[in-house]
Amino acid sequence: MKVGKDTTLAQIIKVVSDTQSSKAPIQRIADKISGIFVPIAIRIAIFTFLIWYFLATPGEFAGSLEKAVAVLVIACPCALGLATPTSIMAGSGRATEWRILFKSGEHIEATQSFDTVVLDKTGTITKGKPQLTNIILADGVGVDEDEFLINVGSTEKNSEHPLAEAIVNGITAKNLTLVDAIDFQAFPGYGVRAQVNGNEILIGTRKLMDQYQIPIETALPIMADLESTGKTAMLVATDQKYQGLVAVADTVKETSKAAISHLKSLGLEVIMITGDNTRTARTIGEAVGVDKILAEVLPEEKAKEIKKLQTQHRKVAMVGDGINDAPSLVTADIGMAIGTGTDVAIEAADVTLMQGDLNHIGDAIHISRKTMRNIKQNLFWALAYNSIGIPIAAIGFLAPWVVEQQWHLAQYPLY
């Protein structure tokens, strides 16, 4: 059990605090404006004093100084300085209420600008909790189903992949006792290999079987039928001989289709990326309405696919939940992690969607756009206030104490 600073609540508080104290890139614009504006305001105040003291009211020091001070008071750059941080604070606070965590003000600003969304399939579009659905032994295999499943489960229990977990859970639910495997090897994107009871067990894709030159022609029609329904089929071989296959199915999140439709309505291109075979990926992709499908992509190749999109001058947001997604989350212009996923993915991402609902992608864009709009409005009205107020103060129509009172009223508006 996590305690203290390691708890989820403590980490959320830290992220929100860091975001509210960080600077968005647009703050640099305000800083530059202030750097130009302040010297100009000081020169105007000095010029105002000189005009009143030598020309308008010759020799009247107190009145001339009063008007110069009025210019300085109304030209106070606080409004420019507060325009960005107050909006960032409000935006990040509102995002937290919607279960969205931005890591910094920079990411709040950047979220409005991407034009392409790449969604991982397992755990992002789907629930990430697949179940074992099919067990099919090859003809004349020479072993019964229980022995076949013990070999499969004993091999897969060493894997951290969600599909492996589904297989093991499905097998142990049949009250079968698994044994310890030795010499376990995982081939990311392909499958696994291990020694079980003195036999070499291979479980994985067609490509894995091809690498070991294991004939699987009789399994291909069966695989095609399973994959056409959105299931993921994995081939099993013992001692270089094909023995059968197991299939798992992962259900699509109820909100995925509507969320993807909303993203497309915002003018974004939606792409699904997955290590699954093309047929299964196409079935899931068509069900939720994605624009483009990248299938059979190895974990280490996901980041390369993101870079390819970026070379096409696209701003890319990557959404994922697993350890294998971390490199692509870092590579993307904006990385969004599903809060129900792994700690590694959350740490690598720029934005965390705490509830795992893809609708929060649109919410994050909405908050980003509203926050940036508010910052620009703040900057505009700060400059407008000074542009109008300084000449009025310079000609003597505003006393310093009136300006100060107006400033305090502006800081604490009545609702």
C-alpha cells in the first residue's frame, strides 16, 4: 500500500500545484510586452511632470508630481503580469474537476494545437480486460485439452501482457494447476517461448511460427474467422509442431465510438495503432469509426510511426496506457496517458485522463482553447486599460487615489 507522497492523491496535488506555478510559452509574450511597456510608462510619467511643471502650471511642483504619479499608478504592469498565471490557475483547476491533469502550463497551451490523434487499441479504445474465448486443438495433436492448456498457461503466466493475463485467468478458472516454466523469453509484438515439463512451448503470431519454420497452414482459415469477429488468435506449438490455438476478445469501451466521432467533428484525424494483426485491428477500427489503422506495429516501432506523422508537418497527440506506449507518448507533441493504465505511461505523458474515458480528450482540448482565449482577452484588456487610462491621467483627469481605488475594485470584482 502506498503512503504519504506516493499516494495517488498526493501525486495529483503535486501535479496541480506544479502546473499552476509553471509558465506557459505565451507568458513570454507578456514578459516582453512588460519589458517594453514599463520603460515607456516611466518616460511618459517624466514627460508629464515636465510638461505640467514648466508649461501647463509653471513652478507648481505638487500638482505636476501628482499627475506624474497618476500615470505611474495607472500604468502598473500587474494586469499584464497576472494575465497568464491567473488563467493557467483557473484552467488547471477546472481540468482537475473534470479528472484531467496537465503537467504544466506549457502543455495546457500546446493541447489546443494538435491536428492528429493516435490512439492505442488495447486499454485505450478497448477496456483492456480481454477474456479467453476459444480453445481449438489441431487434429491428431496427441494431447488432451487439459495438458494443452497447462502448457499454455504455464508459459503465459510469466508474461506481463494483458492478453497473457487473460489466457492465464481463463485457464486457472478451469481449476487446472499450472507449473513453473524455465528459460522464458518474450518477443515483443510476436509472442513468448519457454520450457514446460521438458517441452519447448511457443505461443504467438504467424510471424513467430514462420521464424521457427513451423507449418500452420491448417490454422489459417480458423484464425481468419476468429479475427473477422475482432478476436485475437495466438498459435501454440510444442517441440516445433503446431498443436492448436487460443483466442481472446477485448470489448470496446462504451464511450469510444462517441468520443472518436466528437474528435473528428473538431477537425482532427483519428488514427488507431496496435500490435494486433490487420484483420482484427480493422474490425475494431471500423466499429469505432477511426480514420486510419496502423496494425502489426511492434512496440519499439510506435514511436517511429509518430515521427513519420510529424515529418508530414502534423501536430500529433498520442493516447495510450501501457509500458510499451511510453516511448511514443514522449515522442508525440502531446502525450496523453489513460489514468487506469501503468505508472510508466502516466509518468511519460504530458496529460493524464484519470477516468480512462476518451471523451476527456475533447474536454482537454476545450479547456486548452478556453484558457488560451482567456489569456489573450486578459492581455488585450490590460493593454486597452493602460492605453486609455494613461492619456487621461497625463492630462490631469485622474488623481492617484482614484486610480488606486479603481485598481482595487478591478482586483476584487463583485459577482
